[in-house]
Amino acid sequence: MARHNTYDLICIGSGPAGQHAAIQAAKLGKKTALIEKQLRFGGACLETTTIPSKTFREAVRRMYIKPGLEMTDPMSYTSRARPSMSQLIPHVDRVIEREISVVHDVLCRNGVDLVQGYASFADPHTLRVESLEGHRILTADHILIAVGTRPSNPSDIVPDGQTVITSDHVMGLAALPRTMAVVGAGVIGIEYASMFGALGIQVTVIDQRPRPLEFIDHEIVDELIHQMRNNDVTFRCGESVEHIDIVQTPKRQGLVQLESSKHIVADVILFCAGRVGATDTLNLRATGLEADARGRLRVDATYRTEVDHIYAAGDVIGYPALAATSSEQGRLAACHMFGFAAHPMVDHFPVGIYAIPEISMVGATEEELTRDKIPYETGVARYKEIARGTILGDDSGLFKMLFHREDGRLLGCHCIGSGATELIHVGQAVLGLGGGLEYFLKTVFNYPTLAECYKVAAHNAANKLALLRHATGAVIPKAVTESGEIIRPAFTADGAPMLQEE
């Protein structure tokens, strides 16, 4: 006798992967349920991670950071009153409430059944959902695990939410500390370190790796470190934490002891040393699945696990663990499980790091191209050369493009500065369509906009390639040789590229 399941698909977790899978399945005419352990739907993305941290950053920028462009005497000094958490958090709360309402509305409009409670497997097709109202048994033909991740805790002390905290606790701080130690120089650690540093808080970043954000172009990271140091952020790279204690001095503070015997005292210790998949309560043993040591699940190219009808998507499957890619993974998983054709996710997805200043990139880094022995040339534009940069008061922004030296194909775009995460999408489109130097040399961009960086950087690259041809006779892209004005070097007195407008 054929088994009759309650749903065609049940998604566990209402973050970007779960909600987009549920909506896609519903649009395909499938009966779908979405289970969320929190009281509100939207997952950690809305409750504790992406939306809260990015909104907090915007509140910090609006309320405290002085404009980069001073309209007064450069020798004058204006004191500023540091805001309180009670001034910063209301905007965060309003944005979260609105986004949760939007998510709830779109799920309901698409006919997705919303189930609140903690889910665990009873067998490969059956889930037991525990809530304050009791428990329910749900069955489905397909199940998507999209439970996301949670912060990894220090091994020797339990976070108390005030002195020793994880990223989940930041919005719950009663007051801004005077000093902070951030353990972990990954994306989350760097974002929060830059925000609190911008508020005038003495921040020390500790990481056992030799440099922060190793996957980001090194020149961009160097600029970020420089700007954060200007805000009195101290970096202790190549250092490991041996022990964390709570001390009374006379107020309650955290004491970080490093393996090098250094000691760092801070009002708050923010532990950002990675995240682990939230799979430990799912009773995966009942399905035959097993998570790795970090709680993550293995999937194939269609996001199917080792059990044919069980899929997984989002942060719980590891890299790239971005809200944007998780959304697409969930949608594609729903298409694959029901046999609907869908193009795979493209390789060239953008990465955004919402530090102060923000960073974004798409494509290859210089380090990757050097390692793979791919011939390339750089084109650089600095915000101080762009009218829009001056208008925004950002004279430290840096934009860089990487072109293949022989055919001019765009290989990567990297940016640090105002609007970097928006600006990068032009490069993403050109990269995805296989375009390159010729496009940027011929295209007209609005003036004054940050998009002019593409034009200036393209001219800078073309000038370098032209000089290379004259010096060595090397083969360079056709667009360079066909444009007489490009062959002539165009640099300012200090060596910066000059946009030619003849």
C-alpha cells in the first residue's frame, strides 16, 4: 500500500534557504510547510545575524561617524557625544520587525503552512515538532534541511551575554563598552570590530591566522586594516587564545590570555571564531545521515544529501554561507526535487563585507591569478579622483579591476569604500557575460557617480598594457591597439590614472 504523506515538501528552518525553497515549491503547485523553532519566521538572518548587524552598522554611521569631507577649518575639532545602545538599537528593532512582517506576508500569500516548534526526525519521512502547545507529527515526500548555523562558543567559558558574548548577543548589550576584544578576524569579527572601533571604542582583534579575511584581495584588506587602525583598532594576528577569565578590576571585565603570554583586559569579549551547523537536535540518526564535526551536511550539485528525498541548503552545507547564495540554493533544491529544469547557480557571485568601510568583490583575486600563473593587468581608480567620491566625503575608497593580459577579459573586481556592495554588480554582470576591457573603454557612465570608477580603472589598465606593448612587443587586447588615445600614457603627476576626455 502506498504511503500518503501530509506534504510534498517540509522545510526545516525559515532563513533565506528555507523560505525561498518553500515559496518555489508552492509556486510549482506543491503542498508545502515551513517549520521554525523561533516564535517569528525569518531565521537567524533576521533575528541575530545579517539584518541586525547591517542595520546596526547603518545606525552607527548615521548617528556618530563624522563626514569624511569637512566643510570647516581642517584644523578645527568638534567633539561628539557617543550614542548609547538605547539610541542605536531602536532602528535595528524597527527594521527587523518590518522584515519579519514582509517574510510572513509573502509566505502566507503563497499558501505555505507555517509551523512553529522544534523539529526532529522520527524516521526519514516523519518529523516530530515540539512547541509550547504540545507536539505534532508531520510527514512529507521531500524534506529540506535549512537550519543554518549558530556561533561557536569558547571551550573554557560559557558566554554570559554581557562580558563574554557571541555575535548573537551584540544587540542585547545593555551599554556600549569602553574596551572590547574580538576573538576571530573572519567576516563577522571584522564587521563588528570596525563598527565598535568607529564608535571610539578601543578594540583589539585577535586571530591565529597571519592576516584577516585571507580570501579577500590583499591590497583591499591592507587598506581596511589601515583605516581601522586610524580608529585605534589593534590587530593581534598570529596569536592564539589560551584562556578566557572573568575578573573584577573593580568592575567586571574579561581577561584574555594568549599563548604568547600576552594578556588583554576588556569590558566585553566578542567571540567570533566560526559557526557550527545547528543540526545537533534534528536526530539525524533516524534518517541515516551524519553531520561533520562542524555540524554541516554533505550534498551533491543538486543539494541532495545521501538520502534521496532529503535535501539541504544554506549555511548548514558550508561555503559560501551567504544569505544571497542560500536563497538561490533553496530555490534550486526545490526545482531539482520536483523535476523542474533550473540553471545551476553561477560561479561568479558577489561577496559583501559590511565593515566600516564596506568591502565587496567578485571573481578572482590577484593572489589566485598569481598562484595559477594567469597573465593579468590591474586597473585602479581611487575615490579621491572621482567627483562622486568627493561629494560623499570619501577620499580613501579604492576600486580595482583585473583583466586578462592577452584578450582583455575581466577576471575580477574588488572595492573598498562607500557603496562598494552596490558598485560591484556592474562588474558582476560584465564578468558573467564574458565581457572585459573593451566594454568599459566604450561605455558611458552617469556623472557624477561611483560607477565612473569602472571607466577610470579601465583607462588605467589600458595605459599599462599600452606601455607594456611598446616596451616588450607583447600581445595586448585589440581594444587598446585600436584606440589611439588609449596608447598614450595618461597619468597624473603623482602616478594616478587620468581620465581622458578628448
